[in-house]
Amino acid sequence: MVNLFAKNEQNMNAVERVLHYTELPSERAEATPDDPPMNWPSSGQISFTNVDLSYREGLPLTLKQVNFTINPGEKVGIVGRTGAGKTSLLQALFRIVELQNGKIEIDGIDISNIGLSVLRRSIALVPQDSTLFLGTMRNNLDPQGLRTDAELIAVLQRALLLPSEGTTDAAAEAKFSLDCTVGDEGSNFSAGEKQLLALCRALVKNSPIIVLDEATSSVDVETDAKLQRTIKKEFAHSTLLCIAHRLNTIVYYDRVLVMDGGRVAEFDTVLNLYDNESSIFRSLCNEANLQRADILRIRAEQRQYS
């Protein structure tokens, strides 16, 4: 009898949860009459103007009067301590949460006026936890079937998962063939391989704006090197935003945006911020034991992939 009461209570909780989900507000429209042309965005300029964001009405602001502009093709690292507002910037950019105040523009167009599907398909995201689903490699890389097999194979080669033309690697060709089976949640791939496959998805999208959300924080040194080589070479002309806890992955970027308490605390070149002994970025480098000589060495190493 006690077990029956317990099971009944669990079932009622499930019903209550479903009812709660039905009452959640829907996202905005997938498409609108104001949607930009298919070739948008063409340059990849991003501008935040007086942006305030809160995750729910009545909660404190997680972004407060955020203002900055990222130029077309610029590489920007986003850093800060836990809770500084780094992830909130991406939530705002993808409109996972709508703004309280202010606006975000991409190539001069206010993204609040366009359809969500148009916005999100126009920005390539490489998340920290890459999600793969049960199916073929082809379906995982290109679920909508927009690319040819030749294009997908070229993407795998560009990400260094398949050998380049004129060379062979039987093991890689078997593991990453377009018809190979991807296990549920990518169970037959390592964390590093899943990160590289997430990078392949971004290459398939061919977007001028790439967002990396801590994309190299959980991979081995060899895979990290492959990621950095691919990012440096393949996204050379794209606008790139990267949230990183490991500062060595972004010290060769054009600029670094430092978040603190939901505000933009610093936004300058890596060396300018490092040379300012009172900067937050300098303190983060000191905590990571990252010296100026290390920064110069990493920047020199990355130049060979340009």
C-alpha cells in the first residue's frame, strides 16, 4: 500500500510538471516580415548598445549597460570570473533570453526584429558539451541535407579528422566515414573527437560569425592543438567570439573583452591589458601563471597557421 501511494505521488508530480511546461511562454516567431535577405550577415559586425538582461522578471540583472562593438573578421576572447556574465552575453546574442533594455545589432540590423530561426542559423556555435545523436556521420554533420558528400568529406579533412588528399589513414577513414554509425550521444567518440566534430558542424554552416563556448576546456593537448590550428586557419576571415577559462587559447586573438559583475570591465588588445598591472586580465594571467613571454611565444606559434 505504501508503495502504491509513493508511485501515485510520483505520477502526480509528473502531471504537475507537464502542466507547468504548457504554461511556459513561447519563444518569439521563427520568421517575420522584417527578416533580412539570405546572404545576411555578410560581414559579421556585432554591436551591443546599453544591453540589460535578466533571466526572469524580478531577478537581478545579469548584464548591466553592456556596450561594445566587434568589427567584421575580428577575433575576440571573452573572459572573467565565475558569474561575471560571459555566458549571458551568448544567451543574449542567440536570444535564448530576451533583453530588458538596449539592443544588439548584427551588420546594422537589430536582431530583436527578426525571426529566431533566421538569427540562429546565421551564427555557428561550438558548445563546450558537443551533442551527437544516434545515426550516421553524414546526418550528424548535416541534418538538413544541404551539403554534398564531397563537401562533408572536405570539412572532415579541414578539421584534421580525415587525411588530406593524396594520403591515407585506414583507421581514421573507417572511424570518420560519412556512413559510419555514431553512437547515442557520441558514445563511440572521445571528448576531443566530439569537439572536433562540433567544429565540423560550424564549418558546414559556413557562417561569418563563429561562437566558441569554452570549446577547448575538456580536451587533451593533441586535440587542443588540432582545434587551435583549425580555428586559426579556417576562421581567418570570420568574426570569432570565444568564452575561455584557459587564457592560453585566446592570447593570440585581436582583443579580449573582460566581464565583471555583468558589465564590460575591460576591452583591449591582449598585450595592452597584460601590461596594465592593475587590470583584471593581468590578475587572471597571474593566477594562471601566464607570463608575457608565454603570450609572445603562443602568438608566434599561431602565426605559422595563418
